[in-house]
Amino acid sequence: MAGGSSQGSERRRRTEGCLIGLAVGDALGAPLEAASAREARVTVEHGLEMSGGAGWAPGEWTDDTAMAIALAESIAAHGLLDEDDVAARYIEWANGEAKGIGATTRSALTAAVGADDARSRARALHEQTGMTAGNGTVMRAAPIALACSSSAETTRAARQDASLTHADPAAGAASAALCAAIQAIFIGDDPLDAAAAEVNGHPQLTHALRSAREDNEPALAALAAGPEAATCWTTLAIGLFALETADSYAHGVLWAIGLGGDTDTNAAVAGALLGCRHGRASVPGEWLEPLWERERIERAAQGLVDRRV
């Protein structure tokens, strides 16, 4: 009984750390979104605080956290994965304030009626543009890994969720890779190995993860500052590099923000991974205190712990 209680406590610590870590990274990075690497680095070096800016209140999170919470709450209520319920929550959010919503996600959701319609709209956009491998899926996928211990089921659900908004297979693979990395943290396996196994056949993802594995920080900095800044492979690789090289939650999240570019999403993914590894207690209190809807995130985390299969 004691062992089971200890295991449950550890699971909650990591689950809460993952969701809180995601939201804090998101809110901390939001005011610097689209900043140059120099601007972001100078801000970080001078002591980045959860003070808001650029239209964001202190502690206010973006679409990254909004969608992750919607997914977590759906899983907590209905299990993994009720795509009709997930889509309904996404669609309701997209037609509300949806502050920070990405163009690909907006195209799939705002006029959609249900999961099948959203997926159809996502496919239509991909056929039209060929450019739907953004990081709007990997940013929200973590709750899937937190609720499921089966790698096969997690991969299926991650790709299924991604397809509701992003039809490029790379976007689904990136979501599956993030989930595999999170599951690896839970069981003590290598997160980069687990992630790499999910991206076979996707050269951009494979190349970006190789840069993370080889500690090729200049290559990742170039991705963050270039035209592929908001792609799923850039954000995933930055998150995994932060996980592998940082000695603390704060160190890794600040490094991700200091690259500039899509600072909120990069910090959200890095924060999810680092929070999962180090637990909620690793998140600095001065960043956590102003976080919006913290109790809601905590309830979502407990719901995922209760649902874990």
C-alpha cells in the first residue's frame, strides 16, 4: 500500500510539474514572442520576470496552454481520446476570445462542426498550401502522455489529436515524439531516444533532433531565428535540448526564451518537459504566483492522474 501511495505521489508530482511547467513557460515567453535573439537574450540576461507586456498581463498564458488545458479536461472527463469532445472544446475556444490562436488552427476550427469537419478543413488547407507543420500540435499534446502508459495508444492518440488542426504528418509525428519523451521521463528511459523513434520518415524532424542530441546549439539558434521558427521540428528540438542540457527548470526555460522567435511555444514545450522531470517544486515561486487559473490547471493535472491507464 505504501509503495502504491508513493508511486501515486510521484506521478502527481510529475504530472502537475508538466502542466504547470508548460503554462508558466508559455506565460513567461509570451511578451517576447517574435523578438530577435539579441533582444530576447538581453531581456533574459537582465532578469526576466513574470511582468507581462506586449498585450499580455502578468501570468497570462496563450493559445498553447488554452488548448493543452482543453485537451486535459476532455481526457479527465471522457478518457483517451474522445475526439468529438476534444474538437467541441477546441471549436468553442476558437470561437471565443482565443487570444494568440495560430492561423492553421483558426482555419481548421472556427467554422467547423465536429471532429470530422475540423479534420477535413485541416486537410483542405494542407492541400492548398503544403505548409501545415506548425508547432500548434506539439504545444498541446502533453496531456495525452500524462494520461496513458501505453506507448502505442499514446502515439495513436497524439496523431489523432494533431490531425484535428494540422494535416501535415510531421505535425502528428512531433506530437507523438513529445509524448514519447514525456513517457520516457516517467519510466527512466532516454527521452531523446524515445522521441527519435517517433519521427522516422520525417527528415526535418530527424535533422532537428540530431542537432539536439549533438548539443548543436548554433543550429537550433539558427532554426529559432529563421523561417522555420514556428515549425513543429524547431520547437520540439528546442524543448528536448533544454531538457537534456539544463540543470534546472528555470535554466532551461530561460535558455529557450533567449533564442527569440516563437518564445512562448518554445518555452511551453521546454517547460512541460523540464517540469515533468523536476516536478512542480522546480518552478520558481515568483513565476508561479501570478499564473492565471492555476487552480484550474491543478485540477486538470489531478484529473489526468486519476484517468491514467
